Amino acid sequence: MPAPSHHHPFADWLGGHAVPLTHLDPGAPLDDLEPLRELIGGARVVAIGENSHFITEFAHLRERILRFLAERCGFTVLAFEYGLSEGFGLDAWAQGEGTDDDLTGHLADSIPVGVEEPLRWMRRHNRTASQPVRFAGIDIPAAGGSLLPALTPVADYLRQVDPEVLPAIQEATRIAESFAGASAAAAAPAWTRLAAAEQDALSATLMRLLIRFRAVAPLYVSRGDQHSYDIALRRLEAACHADYGFRAMAGLYADNGLTADTSARDVYMAESIQWHLQRSHPGTRIVLAAHNAHIQKTPVSFNGQLTGLPMGQHLHDSLGDDYVALALTSIAGHTADMRPDENARFGFAIDDTALEPPEPGSVEAAFADAGLGLSIADLRQAPRETPGPDRYRIQSAYLHTPILDAFDAVLSTPTSTVVDIAH
């Protein structure tokens, strides 16, 4: 549909170059996604974002894109914004371990919202696939909510290779148990209520364990094996990054934190992608699912203040064109605003919020002005002499960043609806 002449020049370009998509149903035919093949080229990591968690349409689109990239482009890993330590259990299930009911049984508490259906598809796909699709966690444990998913298996590992240091990790675990929550939104405030001596003891113990892991690596490997050592070390690094994150968030809440201090989580996720690539067979290609603000290639700033260097920036710096970032957004509908609430399931309440019309200058306004429905636009083709959008939605607010630099492509849905997370 041609855009009227009074529209912003970028909307005029978008109206002529965005490609319409015909399906949202995850099980629908995949032919309409063929434009993705040229867009991603030979990239090793393709990130698929979302402007808010808990959105039905974004979950459906990501599942369709996962199917396309796996079935038609040879991608064999789904990496998710989810704890690296916890991810090993979900991967084992996706590879066929246990029963189908296990996903709603003993694994249920560890399944992130939006990943259950992709996991079920992977398990079905892997029954007959010549190349199975694996699941990979990349995040700090419980998205910063608890150190226990990392510390518990590290303690099990040390019990086998270095029982002398068990008292140290048991002390770290004792402190971690006292403030564990479902997410950083719950754990960070509880961490601030710890005595300073407890906070410092936890940090010092974790760092002592990390340095020992690295210093005596040959001893640990000789008592076990390289693979087990690598996983235990990565888990311990996750705990250290999460512990650093508690201090960073406390500074953020107290308005005396260091600039971009919360980037510790994002650099861990970026390094986790590299970790999985290095330990996978040559030619492995990864589909990465995370929030738009994590996958963007530009720094994250709010109110003109630098607040974070996202995973996508680190991956773009290290992988170059082997990293492709696809943002997902919507023009209208509802979004899931997250409000801190320590008593809620995730440490925050989820408000089903009606979206206002898109702000001028936003990528959502450009899609609306161009009269586009469900569609995808390859932003790398956009003329740089035409100013692009300078913001995108993050829940019901906006994050200001040069969109043409931040993302390689944008997928937009006409509307969005909030998942019923109670079921």
C-alpha cells in the first residue's frame, strides 16, 4: 500500500520495501519467511527479539522463525535468555530424555514463559531429524534471581574433584539461600537487606573459588574431565556475574551506581553464545531469543544517560556480519508492563496495558504510517541519507536509539496481546 506523500520519508521507503508475511500461526507453512534467507546470509548467530516479554504474537513469530531457520537454513541451536546452568536440563529433555509429561512435571518450575512450545517442537523435530536442534541457556541463574541454580551443581562437582573447598561453597550457598527469588526484581531488594558483612563474604568467597578454579584447572581436569570442568567453571562465572549484578542494581535503586554497571549480565550472555559456539561442531548456527534491548547493537540509554552495553553490541563487535539482529514490535494492542512486586510470581506484577498510538519518530509509527500489517523490513537496504527512526517501544515506554544502527531488520505485527501467565 503506497504511503501518502506527507508521511516521513522513511515511512515512504518502508512502504515500498517491507515484505508482507501471511501467517502468524506457528504451525503454518513457512514459504512467506523465505525473504529471511537472503537477509541472514551466512550469519552464525541470528537474534530474534521482542519489545516486551509475555506477548502472544511475538512468541508465535519466534517459533515460526525458529522452524524456518532449523528446517530450511540448517540452524541447530536455540539459545534463550535463560539461565545457562538451568538450560542443560531442558536440552536433555529436548533431545529425548524422560517422558513428554516431564516438561509439565518436574521441569515445570524452570521453564521460562515463551519457551515451552519451542521446546515441544524441538522434541518432536528431533525424533526424526538427521541433525537435532539443541537448547542452550546463556543467562546468569534465574535472570539474576538466585545463585542456587549455579552453585548447587558446582558444589556437586567440587565434591568429586576438590572436597577441601566444600565449606567455602556451602557458606556461599547459605548466604545465597537467604535472598533467593524468581528474578532479579525480587532478589535484588532482598540482597540489599543483607548485612554488609554477609554481602562482602559472599562476593569474596565466590571470587576466591573462581580464582582457585582457574589456578588448579589441570588438577580438576585430571580428577574429572574437560567437559565437566568447563561447565562448572561457566556456572561459577555466572554466579560471580549475578553477584556483581546485585551490587549494580542496588546502586541503580539508590541513584549512586556506576555508569552502565548493569552491563555485567549482558556481557555474560554474549560470552555464553561464544562459549556454546566454541564447544559445538564446526558450522554450528545459533538462533538467539532475547529482548530487543538485549539484542540491539547500540548502547542502551534512558533519558540521555548510558545505562548498559547490551549483549548484541558485544556480539556485533566480536562476530561482525556473522551476527544479525531482528527486532520484533507491534503497532497497536496491549503490552505487558512489569511493575516491581516482591510477592508476585516473578518478583514483579504484570500489567496488561493498552498501547497508545505510536510516537512520531518511532519505528512503530513508521510501520503505521506506511499502512503495513504483519511484515518484515530489511533495514540494511534503507538509504542512509534518509533519517531513520530514533526510538522503539519497550513495553509501553520508548527506548531512544538509532534504529538503522541498532537492528538489521524489524518484524512488525498489527497488534499484540498479553499471554495469560496464570495458566
